[in-house]
Amino acid sequence: MASHDIIARLTAEMAAAAEAQDFERAAALRNEIAVRRQAAGGDAADADFAGLKRQQPGAMGIGSERPKRDAPEGWKPPKKPDPMTTGRSRRR
């Protein structure tokens, strides 16, 4: 079956799912269509659909994909200064 035939069939299924108000199925079909169109240069039957997933809450935003650094072994954060005495001198 040609790639455009598969995409046409999936588009019809997506429209039917949307008409039946099964929006989750329609969204899944939309994602599959997008991957197949992107893979049109190669073999669309071998396209990997596993990469299409939603971002997890809390993992969104710029730089969130970067790993966090671990503190060196034995390192302790410095003691916080006392806000009542910081910058105050008894001498004036």
C-alpha cells in the first residue's frame, strides 16, 4: 500500500473519530499522520511512533532537559547569614 493511501485512510479515520467526539483517538491518528508525512522520504511503514508522547508536567520550559549538577562529595552549603545582624555595625 502506498504511503499516500495510508495517510488518506488515517485522515478518514481521524475525521470519523473527531465526528464521534473521540478526541484522544483523533489526536493519536493526527500524530501518526504527522510522523508518516515526515518519514515520506524513507519507508513510512518503518517509521517509529514510540517517540510521540506528551511532555510530563514539571519537565517543561527552557533548559528543563539539561541534567542537574550533583554537589561534590562532602560539600555542605554555607551557613546563611543572620538577617538581623548583616551589614550592621555597633560603631557609627
